[in-house]
Amino acid sequence: MQKTILITGATDGIGLETAKLLCSQGHRVLLHGRNPAKLEAARQALSGGGHAETYLADLSELSEVVALSHAITEQHDRLDVLINNAGIFRSEQSRTAEGFDVRFSVNTLAPYLLTQRLLPVLGTDARVVNLSSAAQSPVDLSALAGRTLIADQFESYAQSKLALTMWTHGMAHALKDRGPMLVAVNPGSLLATKMVKEGFGMAGKDLRTGADILVRAALSDEFAAGSVRYFDNDTGRFAAPHTDALDLEKCQEVVQLIEAMLAKYS
């Protein structure tokens, strides 16, 4: 059965490899990117019996996340899977126009806002797959709110990924059986992405490792009851994330702060 699947950050790396696999299986794949030329190149790189559409947005600008959600819902009254893949590690820009740390904005706030705004077209049998990381560090709520800035980019990245994992669990608890399945997935450490090449100066491991687990998370029965769980592809199993992501009270604090930060976009 053909499914409609949105992948953010789908112009290269794990996102593009995942799109290729899903399109080859005959699914309708909605590709997101921030560069028009790369988006078109990604669309042309897909083959198989599926169908591809492209959507342009810079996820560091939250107003563009809202515009992206409008574009999706204008074209589709149902979305089967949302894969929040887009992420940023190294950046010359430390803050966004809204004053937020760019990593928190792209890695944490944008996927939360997009997911919330797409909930009307994500049925109870839909899935939201959030790309977490093996790098997870306790979240400084002041930094998440944009009141302070974390100088170390890796620390900022690690906090943004734990914040993503925490809101995944918080939202899953809040929605229960009234919303889609939400799962946080570490697709694998040091894969051959642009982020790893630029951030660590190394080629990285086979991208297919990450793409394969995202396809499984999107479609396979093993993830059907994945809500409030974390999948670690370094070990190949559901595992425990950072302990803060297992603390529902702390998860709710993160969600409440994010909701307050995004109130004007609701």
C-alpha cells in the first residue's frame, strides 16, 4: 500500500538515501530542503514506482516552518509518516533571527512546530520519526529559551538532540492513543553525512545503515508500538536514552518551555 511520507532535510545524506529507498518501494515521498537546486537534483535522483514532490523551507526561520506546514496541508489531507531528519551541527551563525541558538532552533524547535501543525493530517495510525543522536547532554533551559548561548557547538548540538528526544516522549505521553506513534531514533554514529564530514573531518560509515533504520521505523511492525521509546541503531535495538528523557516531569518542563516559545506560531 502506497504511503505519503514527508522527509525533512532530504537533499543529501541520510534523508536522501531514505527517500531513495522509500520511492523505490512505490511510496509518495515529499522532499524538503532549503536549496532549490539541491531539491530538484534530489527529486531527479529518485527512481522506482513512487512519486516525489518538493517543498522549500529554511527551518532556522520558524515562520518558514509554518509556511511549510501550510504547503503540505494544502496539498494533502493525510500524511502517513513524518521523518524529522533535518539537523545542524557546525554553523557560522550562532543565533537565528528570533534570537534562538541555531542548533536548538533547527534540531528541536522546528521539528516540534512542524509536528504540531501537521497533527490534523497525521492520523492515529501515522508515525513521527525523530532523528536523535548518541550525543545527548542535559538541557540548559536558559539556553533553549535563547537567554544564554552555549559556546561549544558540540555541547549545543548534544543538548538540542536530548531536547528533541525529551519532547518526543513528552508529546507521546500527552497524545497517548489520540495521535500518531512518535519515536526517537539514533540512526547510527558517525555516518557519512555532510554533518560528520564538516564537523569531524572524516568520511564516516555507510549511509545505508541510517537509511535502513529510518525505513523500518517508518513502515515496519517492530515500530508499531514505538511511542515513548528510543531506538539506538549503534546497538540495533530499543534502548535507554539519557536518563533525563526517562523523567516525565523533566520532559514536560521542556515541552512547556517550547510551547511558550512557539506560542505566537500556534
